[in-house]
Amino acid sequence: ISCYYHDSAAALIQDGQLIAAAEEERFSRIKHDFAFPYNSIRFCLDFAGVESGDVDYVVFFEKPFLKFERLMKTAISGFPRTYPMFVQSMRTWLFDKLWVKNTIQQAIGIDKSRILFSEHHISHAASAFFCSPFEKSAILTFDGVGEWATTTMGVGDGNSLKLTHELRFPHSIGLLYSAFTAFLGFEVNEGEYKVMGMAPYGTPRYVDKIWQIVHQNSDGSFWLDGKYFSFHYSTNRSYTHRFEKLFGEPRDPNVPFFTNATGYPDYYGPKPRNYTELVSYNQHYADIAASVQLVTEEIIIGLVNELYRQTSLTDLCLAGGVALNS
């Protein structure tokens, strides 16, 4: 089961084979529904023709108490500016997330001893390696953040999986990319693919500026300069005014996106009088998208090279949000 973050879902496995899987949004019709997946669970059980008593174990995709520890420590270390985020997060944690074990027990009717919790990035790694054709493989996972980890390296071998290295919050490729997603006028955790789509229409003119806010070491590890980011304390902004000084004003999401390379689509209606001005405006943001895309790829290549140096394995599994959760 996964829930309480985005795209809640459930899957049923029998003897290593996938029997059924579904996302809650398919039943609730709420896009990216993050609620507890009652409907998905019921669908999987009904599809397989089994009752809750037939289930050996229920596994939750992360460890809530470890994640809660990160939120608490982040709030305390950044007080008082973290106070609004602390209040907002406590509303969901104290009423839902900390009690997920009870919710699972009540929803499925299974004894608590049969409810297990996996670490977030092990869940990511498993989703790639155990579905891969490889008997042994290097594994790299990266996303916004799990409990503490944002990037992990490891090896899968047969039916075992071991993560040997990790980078921790707030140093995150996913959160770097999401800050630019917000800056470019898109919704975080939803619009990152739009940044990818915008990137090919730009020229990476701002790579040097992006390397001012993120730094990568020779061993592939990296860190974000906290002066440019606010995702660790703000409830509505992921970047600071210093970030804006470096890259300019955030893109207005209400301005239709078009450049000379894209052409002007008919469905936008008649060309505006300030067409040339808007082309120039949009090109600036396309160039920023191209730049963060290139830096992201270079960071990943640095990580992959280090993983190969450590393991000498030529088969590779990628997982996590930066790998499109696929």
C-alpha cells in the first residue's frame, strides 16, 4: 500500500507474481488522490477472489515515524520561520499519517503483527530491480525525499537487495528540479514533466548559474546551497528571493507557452499584438528549463559513474520520482 503523499495505490502479490494493482484516483475520480486507498484495496482482493484473512502480510511503502522525525527536527532547527510549515504538517500527521497501522488493521482486518513497513527508497529500489530481467544489478534511486534519504546507491542480487550509500534531505535532485518546476509556473509533484517538455525548445544558457546553487563532488555526491531554497520551511514557496535575483521573475503561468521553435498553435486563437515580446518572454523560461534539465542529467551521470566505479556492474536499475517512478 502507498498513500498520504500522492497517487495512493494498492497492489496484490502472490508467490512473487503481480495479481492486481490499482490507483485510488481510478475509483474516486480525484486526480493524484492521496487518501487511504480503500477502493484500491477492495478491488485487488475482489479481483483475486480472496478475503483479508487469506493475506499473509500488508506492507506500507515507507516508515512514518522516521519521516515524522525528519519533519520535527527540520521544524526545530529552523524555528521560528518553520512554524507555518510545522502547523500545516501536524494537521495531517497527528490525525492520519502516524496512525496508518491502525487504519490498515481496520480497513483490512489483519493482525498488527502482519503489517510491515519498508523504507521509502528500498520500496523504490525493489520496484525496479524485482521487475527487471537482471539476476544482479547496480541500483540508483532518487526523488524529492523519503524519510531522510533523497538519493541511494546499492546492489540487487537474486532475491536480496542492499542499499549501501545515501544522501539525505535537504540535498535532493528531485527538490532542485521541483523548485524550477514551481519557478516555471507549474505545480510541484505534478508539472515536472512539463519542464521536461519545455526543455527541448530552449538553449541551456544558464547552466553556470545553476551550478552556483548546486554543487557536485568527484564521488557523485552533491549538495544544494540553502540560501536559494525555501522548501524546508515555507508552505507555499520552494525558492527564495536570492533565487529570483539569479534567474529573474517567476514565469506567469497564465501566459500561453510558445516560441519560434514551437510555432503558434491555432487553439490559442488570434496572434496577440505583442507576439514578438511574448516569444522573447517564453524563450527565457525555455532556456532555464533546458539548463536545469542538462544539469540534472549531468548530476545523474556523475552518480552513475560512481556507482559503476563501486560495483563494476553494467546492468543498472533506476527508480524514484527523478526516474519518473517507472
